[in-house]
Amino acid sequence: MKFAYYPGCYLHGSAVEYDMSTRAVCRKLGIELIELDDWNCCGAVEARDSLSIPLSARNLALAEKEGLDIVAPCSVCFHKLSKANKMVKEDEKFRKKINETIDGQYQGRVGVRHLLDIIVNDVGLERISKGVKAPLEGVNAVPYYGCLIVRPSEIAKFDDPEDPQSLDDLIKATGAECLPYSHKVSCCGGGLLANKEDFALEMAKKIIDGAKEGGSNCIVVTCPLCHTMLDFQQSNIESRYGITIDLPALYFTQLLGLALGLGVKELGLDKNMVAPMKLLESICIE
Amino acid sequence: MTEAIRLTDTDPRFVDEIKEAGGENILMCYQCGTCTSSCPVREIDERYDPLKIMRMAVLGMKKEVLSSDIIWLCSRCYACHEHCPQGVGITEVLHAITNIAEREGKEGNIKIKSLKPRLDGVFNDLIRKYGRLFEIKFFVHLVLLSKGATGLLSSAPDGFVMFRKGKLRLLPQKIKGMKQIGRIFKIVEANKK
Ligand code: SF4
Ligand code: SF4
């Protein structure tokens, strides 16, 4: 199992713990990651399609040269790369135009996958369960998927857009409790943070409130933008609303890594802004 | 109280402009309201109503739509898109509307009541320069634009914690393929005109 790894800008910076835990978990599961040489930004939520499609297409062309499919852990990158891929694959005239723009020769032979999809569907839950060294009893997690990993479903494709299951199944495979959660696919508000902070924080608060009401001690995420809203912005939400939250938000790779017996440092768990120490103690990890 | 729409003030070509800017399916809408009831931003503020924005656009109320602060509040969550029974692609329609607003704003025809285009412009400029996002520069600009110098001061402690945790690079990562990136920006910008 070998993929062109597209970390995206955030995993090379503020989401470094997602990058670390992705690499560690993939190593353990026998997924070979070759970082895509000289990749560029996909355009993220900021760039309009007119710009982000050619930007994304340059990355697709790079992967095609390597003869590898792309894996992206960030849901925004996954969305942007998949959308560009779909558009150039389905329309030859458009592909020509984009190739002209990027001065490249992309033929449309690359697949774009989210890391969660590969772990759950290619590695498979059976192998993961067998690899679990330390079942995470004491972790009561809610599975938070967010938007772009499931929507629009004609682009995201790999799970149900209303009631996805892959993250639920993965959490269960780690031995943690996966609590019922009605905010699975709600929006974290990340796209509005810079432009309309009060709305963005209210949206994130709803996700957190839902998790706390269910008695969760951990929210599991699949995207660095969601993580920003739920982890980095958590203290901001606390002070704005005058409340105490103290709910760690873990990347699914961090949770899985713990179950596979990987170390706290290796998984970058000391880099989350909301320290997960109480959670780690509850599963007897110092 | 709502004012009557004066037909002399409307622009019947607005809908065609939207179609051209990426909102091809705007006229497929049969006004069921599913988009509005799916929208998380609407849940917070009743003033934000994706169906209403589209109706106004179809009626040709170009100036009202483009100069409203409301059109910039879509979080691009695609909930409306997913639920629409008519495949209208509302997220793309709304995006097309903001694209037109940006263009008209640049030409001085309307005044844009949102920071969004400027914030996105800062992002794009960094990609143009390095091929990847230089986060710390982006964050500083974001905070300065949205909260001013005092805002920047009060977010300094967070910045310091991030730095200590190794989550902030102090130098940009410039890619090798900058010629290609430059070409992409050049062509995209020429097409906009
Ligand atoms: S859900 Fe679709 S058809 Fe219904 S009102 Fe919204 S855009 Fe129109
Ligand atoms: S994409 Fe925009 S308009 Fe549609 S539901 Fe989400 S926030 Fe509302």
C-alpha cells in the first residue's frame, strides 16, 4: 500500500500533530507514504474555484508522474483536490484548458482519497482490531466528521452524507466507547472565523455542547480546520461565553495511535492546545 | 416594512451573469425552502436566508444583493447543496454572486460591506509568492485586518504557545515550481477581466 502523501499547508505548520500522528500510524499499519515532491497549496477555503482548480491540478499532475494515488488527511485539501479531479476527468475540453494553465499534461489517472477512507476501507477494521495493543477503555468519544469529508457526496463519495459510519467504526475498533452524536456532520464554522468570528464560535460551541451533553470526554476530528475551531478556539469560546469546557479534541490518528501502542510524543499529543492529560490518565497513560 | 421593488431599478441580466460566473442552475429552483432550513448560519441569524438571496437575484435586484453584507456569510458547508431536491448547487450560486460582487467592487460600482475579499486576497498573495501558505504572516494580517493592533496584541500569548509547541514556522516554504504558480495566477487573473 503506497500513496503520494499530500499534507497540505496546515499539516506543515499549525496542525503538525496531525502530520506526526498520520506518519506514525501509517508506518505502523504498513501504509507507505511518499510525500508529494514540491506540492503546492490547494487553494483551501480562501481561493475561488477559478484559482483553486488549476492550483489543485498541478498537484494531481505531480502525483500522476509518480504513478501514485493521493492521500490527504485534511478534509479541505481532500475536497479541493477531488473537486478539481472530478471536473478535469469529466470534461476533456476543460482538462485541456487546465493543462494549458498549469503548463502540464494531466491525463486524469490519479485517485484522491481521504486518509480515514484508506485506514477504514483499505487497511480494514479487522486488521486494526488485531493491531490494538491497548484498548482505550475509559474514552467516551463522539465522532465528528464535519462538512467536506462527506459533502457534497458526489465529490466526497466514500461515506453516507447524513449518517456516516467510518469514524464510528474506527473508534469502536480502538476499544473506546463511541457515543451517539447528532452533530456528526454539522459545520464547525471554520470558514467564517476570520470574517464573522461571533457566528463561527457559536457554531463551534454547538458542536462542543452536543458532545458534552452526551457525556463525552473526547471529541474525535478528521480535519485541521475543525480542529482549529474545537481545540485552538476552545479557550476563546470559554471566555466569550463565560463557561468552562475542557474537552480535548483529538485527531483520529492520535486516538488510533494510542490504541496501537504508539507514544504520546510520537503522536504529538503534547501539541494539542487543550491538554488531553486527564483523558490519558483515565486510560492509564502518563 | 419592506419597500416595493421598483422595476426600473432591477437588472434582468443579473441572472445570466450569475449563470456565467458558476451558478448555472439557479433557475432550476422551485422554492421549496429546504436550503434555508438546512443552513447553520440561518440558525444563528434569521437575516441570512439563502433562498431569499436567490429570489432577489432572479428578480434582478442586483444592487441590493451585491451591496449587502449578508451574501458574505455563507460558511460553504454544502448542507443546502446536499439537500436541494433540484440540484441547484446553491453553494456555487452564492459563490458566483460573491464573485460578481468582488468584480463590481473593484470597478467601483458598489461598496463591499465585508472584509472577506480582502482577507482572501491576503491568502492568495501568499500563495502567489511562495506556492504554499506562510501561516504566521497570514494570521498576523487576519488579526490586524479584523481586530486591529490591540487584537494582535491580545493574541500574542496564543501565538507564543503555538511557537513553543513547534506549530509555527518562522520562515516561509517556497516551492521549486514557482514558474508554474506564476503562470497560473497570470492566466486566472487575465480571464477575470
Ligand atoms: S432547496 Fe433547492 S429547490 Fe428548494 S428552495 Fe432551495 S434551491 Fe430552491
Ligand atoms: S453552504 Fe452556505 S448557504 Fe448553504 S447551508 Fe452552508 S452556510 Fe448555508
